[in-house]
Amino acid sequence: MDNILRVCIVGRHYDIPTQEISQETLIALNHLIDESQNINPKDLLKAFLEASEISNTLKITIQKANQILESNKNP
């Protein structure tokens, strides 16, 4: 059972296989979990939205960098 993270969100329990998510995500989840293994849904949503915003920003930055590389490769 060491590879399962059990959390409770609004009274419903979830077993999360830890081998399927990154160490960074596990650390972030552990910061959201209180002493009785509960996660506040508002905190979870906030963390998800922040991660999504970071992901979208990275995608846009990578696309722009690829465009610059392509334009420099074909002057």
C-alpha cells in the first residue's frame, strides 16, 4: 500500500496510485491534505487552475521560441 495516496474530498475517498504521478505533484497534493487526509475542494481547484495557467504559459513560450528558431533557421 506504499504506492497509494488516499485522500478524501467532500466525504468521498480516492486512492491515487503514486507511481502514475510525478514527485512534484505528490508534494503539492501533500501540502493540500490536512491531518485527517481531507482536501478542501476550493484549495484543490485553486491549485489546478494555477498549474493549468503555468502549463499554458509554458506552451505559449515554447511555441514562440520554436517560431523564433524556425525564422532564424530560414532567413
